[in-house]
Amino acid sequence: MASGGQVLFSFVRYWSRRWTGAGLGVDAERGRDVMVVEAVAALTGRGVVASVNDVARELGVDQSGASRMVSRAERLGLLARVRPSTVGGATAITVTSEGRDLLRAAHAWQEEVLRTLTADWSRDEVRTLVDLMGRLVEAQNRLDAR
């Protein structure tokens, strides 16, 4: 039987390749579009004026990879760069209405996957799973903030 740490990392490896729908009827590029839009939405939701470097840190990729992802999402109308109003100010990356539509669709897909996987679970079991996963995320965020 696998240890708790092995199960955690098996779970992460599996879902890191699938959480956007990539490989499950969604092409990989579209999956990356969801990832970069989700990253910008998460950053701005925390009050961060998102830059390419912030996106790179959020996604755990290098700056050039994040730049390519942001540029593609911008070309597709999912993200927009807002030029600074002052000299020396940072360019902010924001989510467009098309990007918000993409996230709504991705989130609906994610909810459907959870419902399918836990169809034979009780509501309490699903709630416990979600609560415990949320605690893991919060713990990691606290470690990242150090």
C-alpha cells in the first residue's frame, strides 16, 4: 500500500495533466490557455497587479514560458495588457470577458469531474474531501508566503 505522501503526489501528477480538460476532449493548447487565465484571475483576486513574472511564479514555469502563454491568451482575447498610466509603472495583465467565459466553462467542467468521481460518495464525504484539499492549499500558500 502506498504511503500518504505517495498518494498525494500521485494525485497531483495525475490531475496536473488533466485539470484543464487537456487530453479529455480538449486540446493541450486550450488547457494551457485555461491555466494562464486562471493564474491571472487568482493573482488579481489576491490584489496583485499581475505581471508576466507573477504569472510565471504562480504557474511554476520560467518567465519566457509564461510570456508565451500570456501572449497567446492575449491574441485569443482572453487576457489584456493594460499599459501603466505613469512612467516606470508596471504593465498589468487582466482577464477579459472572454477569459472569464473560458474560466466559467473550465470551472463547470471541473465541477462535473468531481461529481462524476464522487457519484457514489455521501455529501459529507465530498465536503470532507473538499475541505481537506482546501486546507492543503492554504498550508502550501502559507509556506510560499515565507
